[in-house]
Amino acid sequence: MKIDTTDLLNSIMASFDRIDYIRSEEIPNIDLYMDQVLTFMDRKLKTAARNPENDKILTKTMINNYAKNDLLPPPVKKKYSKEHVLLLIFIYYYKNILSITDIQTLLGPITERYFGTKGGLDLVAVYDEVFHMQDDQIERLKADVMGKYEAAERAFADAPAEQADFLHKFAFICCLSFDVYMKKMLIEKVIDSFREEQEEGNGKTKDRDKKKENA
């Protein structure tokens, strides 16, 4: 049975059009308790979940673990600032593709340099700059997915008709999966370079401290 190209592609493209991110101005400028953070994140991100009725966007345990693993600065008097919420959004997107260690490496310098900064380049400005890039990516992503879909349809030209539908979908998934694999590998290599730079910087700092002690 041939893939119903129109229905499947329309569904895929419609899902891309529904992709959105939480804009910084939508985040309350007042500090929030844990339950308020969970409610906010759930309301804003639930529609993007695979199973909206069952999937948890965040839980109290998750947030506490992020703080314990230095992915998130601890709350102040059990309240989370707007900057905490920004970091939680980054973590939400990272956690499905990156390890805790990689997220630490990536967010550590961001937190150190921009969390709590007043004036100039702060965490809100960093967040806005990064997420505004998404708008330009959607159309390119649509074109890329369309190309992979059409390539998958051309595959297995000699397959029996009753097997073609499954094989075309399998080929489509393989194309997408390989793309994700290659991009994940690239991300990990860039993060490894960050880690090396941080370790080198820490080594230089320790050397300077030793020289001061011996002076």
C-alpha cells in the first residue's frame, strides 16, 4: 500500500507550524514557588509533548535534581526567579539529547557569566537571541524533511506492493534518525571543546594561585 503522502506530509508540516517557544516576556517578573513554576511550564509546553495527557514536562524531583547537579542555581527562600525559569527551559530541551555532564558543561559558563547580571548582556538577552534564531529554522527544516520524505518514497522501488508502505516509512525514519545521530555527535564534539577550554582555563587559574602563594 502506497504512503498517503498528502495526509502524512500535511500532518508533519502542521506540527512544525505549532512549534513555538516561551518568549521571555511571557515569564512572570516575580519570583515563583515550585508549584507555580511547574504550572507555568506545563501550560506553556504541554502541547508539544508526545502524549500531552500523560507526559510530565517537569516534576519537583526533576528540578531538585537539577539543583543538586549544579544545572540550576538553588532557589532563594524556596522561590525561583525569571532567570531560573529560563534555565529550566534550556534544560527541558537539552535533557532528551544530552547527558547531565554535557548540560553542566554547556550551562555552567552561561550561569556564571549571565545569571543575576544587571544591565548589559544578561540571561534574558542571551535567551532571546538564541530562541529568535528558531524562526529562521522552521522553513529550512520543512524543506529538509520534505527532501528526506521524497527520497524515502523512491526507495525500495522493487518491493512488493503490500510491503512498500512499511518500507517507505522505515526508510524515512532511518533518514531522520541518521540526521539526528550526526547532529548529536556534532553537538557532543563542540561541548567537548568547551570542556577542554574550561579545564585549560581552570588549570591556568590554579597556576596563578600557586604563584601568588609562593610569591
